Amino acid sequence: MRSNPWNIINRSSAVLQFYLIGLLLVQVCYSQSTSSIFEHIPFDERFSQSVINCIHQDSRGYLWILTEDGINKFDGYDFSKFNHRSDGQPLPDVFATALAEDQFGNIWIGTKDGYLIQIEYQTNKISSFKIKPDILYPDNQNISFQIPACYSRYERQTITSIFCDKNATLWIGTWGTGLFKFDTEKNEFTQHYFKNKDENSVSSDFILSVWGNNSGNLWIGYYSGGFDKMIIRKSKKGNKKYLFSNYLSGLNITSFYPDRKDNNVLWLGSYGNGLYKTIFSNESKTDSILSILVKNIYAPAKLKITGLCQDTLGNLWLGTINDGLVKFNIKKNETCIYKNDPLNSESIEDNDIISLEIDRAGLIWAGTLSGFGLNKLNPEKKRFPHFKSEPNNQNSLAGNVVSSFTEDKEGNIWIGTYKNGVTKFNPKERTFYRNPIKILSKQTFNSITSLCFDNNDNLWIGSYSDGISVFNLKTIKEITFPKSFSDKSRITSLVPDKNSTVWIGTYGKGLFKATLNSENEISFTAYQSNSLYAGSLPDNRIERIYEDKTGDLWLAVYGGRLCKFDKKNEEFNVFNLASLKELKTSGQQILSICDVTNDELWIGTSGNGLIKFNKKNGKFYKVQNPILQLCKSIYGILPDENSNLWLSTESGIKKFNLINKSIVTYNSNDGLQGNQFNAGAYFKSTSGEMYFGGINGFNSFYPDSIPEILSVSPVVITSIKVQNRELPITNEPIELSYTDNSFSISFSILDFTDPLKNQYAYKLENYDENWHYTTGNNHSVLYSELPPGKYLFKLKGANFSGLWNPNETRLVITISQPFWKMWWFFPTIILIISSITAYFFFFRIKQQNEVKKIQAKLSADLHDVIGSGLTEISILSNLAFQEFDSNYAPVKSKLNLISERSHILIGSMSDIVWLINPKPTSLYDLILRLKDIYTPVCEPLKISFKIINLENLENTKLNMNDRQNIYLIFKEAINNSIKYSGCKTISFSIDKDEKEFCFTLKDDGKGFDAALKSSGNGLLNMKDRAKAIKGNLEILSSPAVGTIIALTCNLK
């Protein structure tokens, strides 16, 4: 029979009394209910379903949210949904119930139907495995207990808990089929299920929680079965033996949590029996099960705990059914409850909590059974105290539009409002007194612009249009102000100095110095603009007066002018904001002045943000903080003791650190009266409490009471989209085609405290010249039509407290060159063109050679066959002509005709053979052939045929086309001269210049009228042949003068 330490715990009366006293103390604290501010992320299209079964923050900082209809990953702004496997097929089950992360960063998720889903860290590749019960497992166990509603959704193979040990082995608890061991390398399941009367089996098959330590031991929590401690022993042969010991048998153990500060403490949550603490020593081989002791119960016995977490301060947070969220302070032994309040929209949305998580920033995340969505609580968030007017409450501010503050000697704060007079506020008791004084002289004196106390406890009150009233608190009487001071003056500023003088700034009447004597008589001196005096005010419209630490008086004057008043010489030194070229020319107005050191002033402006003024050199310097530059107007500036400036702006309050230049933004979500504040409505009391007023009351706070998160959070790239196609995010460089040169990058710093206040800086090296700064309102960037090249995207981030993570997140992006811009493209094109050209060139040469061969063969065949045949015909016809006598005259005439025609054909055939011969021919050969043909013809006719300039023509080669056309042109011309001109002389000359040849044929024949149209084709053919060689043919002739035929052409 199993040993049960619960049965052997000392049950002496002393221990029982201690237990009861502790329980009673906790119950007293338990009765206290806490009202806190929960942020709600309702179910919408962003995540898959509203019933949240499990919440887990992974090692990278992402928040995983498991619902009844899918898996969601949250980056602070957007939800990524995982409902399909990597092959595109839907997941076999999307009712997700449990989650664990292994040491490689892979996420393992269990589902209602017993599927184990793996999401790989680098690739987001999704795989699924179905748990497989042992073939000997008796699947017929009856449930002997009543199932609570929060667990009634489970099936017999539902995975309720997953623990990953140091060997990357998964231990999986299920609802009804016991414990499974999953080997992540072999993807194999091994089942451990309940076996009656077997001490080395699990105590129940209905498991709610599994946890293990570094020693390799496992704790298993059961519903209606207490919990087991499982020890793994190895035999000498290397076989593993699993030893189970049971504790708190019969209880419902829902959760385990190891204490953050004491490694020997393990906290247990139970359903219906509250909270347990177990203590165990560092285990050795000799340790027995008695090393675990149940020490005490720290919460009401009936508390139904479903989840358990511990924050960095050591407080335990309990998710419960019916009792909402419970915070247990271990040191003080106090318990506080966060429950739903139907009248408070900022309370938790339901009292039945089924999932709980504490993230790195200390935020509490809770999911409820009713399915209202996600609840977020920041337990360290200190809301700015906010005070405003409540119509039916006299103990509240008289009016909501606050214009000024001042403090009396007793520490009371006097508050000026627009149209509602003055209210006195006791900051210690937090009580208000409306209209504590009666200003009898001015019944309409309600629109207050400025307040101050002088050294005699007199309250000075400036108004918008009714001048000034002075009220003595000791005599409770109003002091009469001189009638010479206009009752209609608009007072902009009241500043008492150390000499019992009150300086009065007006809008339109200049500066006044007011002094109150012992008789309560007021005298004043006016300082006004005088164009004839260089040391006077530049303008009578005073907007603000400030006395610095050294006692110097500074005035903000209309038009962006800062004036220093020389009290000794009563002169004004003017410094103009327009001297700073970086400022916008419009809206140069000084709203607030402050000094931290003796050497500089800090100036808040309208439209130009924060300006620093150096007293020594009289120069202005614009603060170059990208986040601060988003603030156009700064209405108030107050310094604290930690080198911070607190700035009231049109977009909330900013805390600007003068050392590291960090910015923290606070807005209405932090309890501010609103995001819009009023100029002049800022004040720091003698105790260090700060006051800022706006249009909805005012806020007061001590700077040290506003906490900061000093731990940095990781900065991650959450999405990369190219043409609406999302790319997987890995540590590897991204390579894009030149057609994908437009893409967007989304990013986040995984601090969920107030994501919209997170700050980012990004730069794309080789494209961006400077860093770009943005906030959580715009956490993405779009790059369009980038040129090809290698880029480095660099990202930095800061949390809502302005704490920058010193580590940059980097991503290498390469956009490939178009193929026509690659280094190999032009050489390849040149090679291809050269190859094609060479191919066609050699092909052309080959074709020409083939043609030449054909021409040579044709020429030889014509000469040998046809030419010889015609010669034989001519010879035979001559022989036959000689053998016939005169009696055969007709026959002889025909034979003579045959002979003549044969001679003509032989000549023509000779020309054709010569013209088509592919052998190169020079111009010299052409002219010589004409001479050889026509000299024998001309001699019998007594015609002189001369060739002029024949020399030096051997080097002029003719292609076949030029040779044919030139030859036939002048053959036709010579024939015409011989046949028709009746000439005695024919001359043929060739002239050459740098560009052209000129061929000239002359005869001294009878000539003809060249203007008359010839009826023959000879001259037309000559002109056509001249055009064929791109030459120009001229025919010059007239009756009785002779004929000249000139051909001009360019022979290449």
C-alpha cells in the first residue's frame, strides 16, 4: 500500500492551532475587495474566439492565447492566427487547451481531441501528432466525481497540461487517459495510466497540471486524486523505472508554481481547498518521499483555484471560480480580491477565471469562462490623482477649467478657474472649499487668470477682464487697489519676488511693479513700450513672467520675445526666438519658462515645442528629440529632483530626462484630466507635489510616485509583406526579386504595458540617410520601388517608460538586379551577338563560296559545252558555204546567216562566261577586255579607238554586280557609236578622285538630239544599270557635235 505523508504529518494541537489562526488571519484579509483598473481586449476579428483556455508568454516575449476556436500569437498590436498546417490543410483540432515551450523555442500545443501541435521557432512550420493510448489501456473507467463547469468541456483524451523537461521530452497530462511521454526526436508516445493496486502507476487518469524540476522529478496534479511526485530511476542496465508517490489524496490539484525566491518551495492550487505550500530539500539519491511536507494552507478552504502565478515581488496571484482574481501577499499574509463590479467598466469582466499568466513586465493576463475576452491588469500602475468639479458635491472643485495655482504658508493650494472663481484645496485631507473669500468690490470677478501670495500673506488674484483684487488672509479683508490701475486690465501673470514686490504682467498695458506698505497701501510703477527708448519693453502684451533661481526676472512678450529685466537700471534686454532659424516662422509664442541650473532656461512654446536658452551667450537651441518634436505646444514645465522635466502639452504629460534624453508619455489612460492642458496652470508646491490643470480639472502627484519599468523588452519584426504576401520571419537574410522591390515591415517591442506609448527608431541603410522615429500608433514602415542592392534594416525600441533597448534588431534584405543589369548580361549578349554574327558571316562566306563554285562550274560548262558547240556550228557553216557554188545562192545566204549568228552568240557567250566568273576582276581587266573586243572591230571601219588613263587601275577590284553593269553600259555605248554615229574617233577615259570614279566615252560622230525621247531600250537599260550601282549617268549629245556618255560612281 502506498505511503501518504499527509497521513503522517504531525497533527498535534499546537500545529492545528497555528493552522486555524493563520486561516482566520487570511480570512480577515480576504474580506477586503480591491478596485483596480482592468483593460479589456474584447473578442473581435483580431483573434479567433473569446473563451481563452490558456495564456503563455514565450521566451521571445510573444503572448500566446489559446481559445476554443484557434491559436493566437499577440505582439501588442496584432494577433497572428494559426489554424492551418504548413501543407495548407486545416488543423485536425483547433480547440486549444494547453501550451509549453521547449529549449529550442518551439511551441507545443495540446487540444481537446488529444492532438499535439508543434509550431517551429524559426519557420513557423506546423505539425500535428495524435496521442495514442497503450493497447492494454482499459478505456472503460467510470468517473466517480462531479465535474465542475470549467472542466465539463473536456473529452477523455483532452490535453490539459504540458511540461517540457531538460531533455526536450514532453510530459503530457490528459483528462481521462493519464500521463503521456512524447519523444520529440522519434515522435513516439508512451502512456502511463492508472492501474489499481499498482504503486508504480499514476494515481488517477484525470490530470490537470504537470510540472518538473531540474532534477528530473515530475509533479502531477489530479482532479480528485491529490498529486504525485514521480521519480525516475535507472537500473545498472540503463533501464528506466518510474516511481510514483501520492500526496493530499482526494483533493483537486489544479496548478503548480515554484517559488521565485525559495527553490525549496512549491506552491499548489486546489479546486475547492485553497492554496498549499510544499517544502522540499535538495534531493539526493537517498531522499525519500518524506522530504516533501505540506506546511500550511494560506487561503480560505473553499477557494476554487484554477490558475496560479507569482510576480517578481513574491505575491501570488490566483485565478478562481466565483471569487475572481486573488492577490496573496506572502510577507504580510494578506489577501486582496479583484472581482467584477457591474457598475464599474474597469473591473474584471467575470469572476470565473480559467487562464492566468504574468508577463515579464509584471502584467496580469486573465481569461474568463464566460468568454468576454482578454483581461489585462497592471498592478504597479499608479493612476495620476484626478480632481474635478462634481455638480452635487461641495467638496469638489468649483469649476473644471483650471487656469492657475498658488500655495499659502499652511500648504493649502489655491486654484483659479475660468468663470468659477477660486477654490481652496487641502492636499493632506483632500478636501475642497469653494469660494473661500468674498470679493465684494467685483461681483463678476470669476474668470481667474493668475494667483500668488506675497510675503505678508496677501492673496493676489488676477482676472481675465476685471483687473486685480488683493485679499488679506489675516484680517479676512479685501485690500483696495488704486483706482488709477484700470479695472478692465487683462492680467496674464502675477509673480512675487524676494523683496515683497509683486510683478504684474498685463496683456496690452505692459509690466507693473506693485508694492504694499505697512498701511496696506499699494503703489505701483509701470513699464511700457517706448519706441524712442531702446531699453524699454518691445511690446505691452506680456504673456508670462518668471523669476529664476538667481532672482532675475524674465518676461515672455508677444511675438516670441524673451526679455530679461535689469532691476537696477530698469532696462529690458530682448532676445528674439526668430533668431533661431530652425523654428517655424508662424506661431512663435512663449507659453512657459523654467530653470534647472543658473546657466540656462527651458522655454515651452506654441508651435515649436521645447527650447533651451543659454543665459551666457543669449542663444536659443531647439531640443532635437524626435518624440518631443511631435509636441507642438508646451503649456507648463516643472523640474523634479532626478533631472527630469515634466511637460504639460496638447497630448498629455511628457517626462523628459535631461541626461539620457528619454521621453515618457502619460495620457488620459493614465488618469490625466485629459490630454489637453492649459497655459499657466502648472505649479510645484513646497513639498514637491506637482499640479497640472486643464479643461477637466487638475492632476496632482509626486514624481517619485509614478513608477517606471527599468527592464528592457525585446524588439522584434512581426511581419514582412511583399505585394500582400507575408514572408516567413527567420534570422536569415531575405532575398527579393527586382519585381518585389516594394514591401512593408511591421515591428513591436514586446512590452504590453501601454503599446501605443512604445517608441521606435528605424533606418534602412543604403537608402535612409537618417533614423526615423515613430510611436506605437504607427508601428510599420512601407518602402516602395527600391533600386536593386543590399540593404540593412535596423530597428530600435523603447517601452512606455522611454527606456530604450540598447540592442538593435537587424534584417538583411537583398533586392536582385534585373537580369539585364547583371554583370554577366552584356558580356553574354555580346557573346551571343558575336556568335550569331560570326555564324552568319561564315555562313555567308560559305554561301558565297558555294555560289562561286556554281558560277565557276557554270562558266566552265558554258565555255566548254555551249561555246565549243557554237564554234563548231560556225566552222561547219563556213565550210559548207565554201563548198557550194553560185547555183546554190539561197542556201549559201542561209549558211552565211547561221555563221554570223553563231559569231554573235559566241561573243555573247564569251561575255556571259566572263561576267559570271567568280574570280576577282579588276577595273583594269574590264577596260582591257573592252579594248580587246572593239579594237579589231574598229580597225576595218577606219575608226580610232583610244583608252585613256588605263594605268593604275589594277588595284581597283570589282564585285560581280559592278563589273556586270559597268561592262554592259559601255558595251552598249560603244556599239551605238560604231553602228549609228558614223564617227572617226572613239575615246574612253577613266578619272578618279578621293571618293568617285568618272568614266567618259566620247565620239565625234553625227550626234543626236538628247532631248528627244528614244524609241529603243538601249539608253533606258544603261540608266537602269547606272542606278543599280548607285551611279549617275549623263548623256550629252546634239546633231553634228558628237556624243559624250559620262558615268560617275563610287566603287568600294
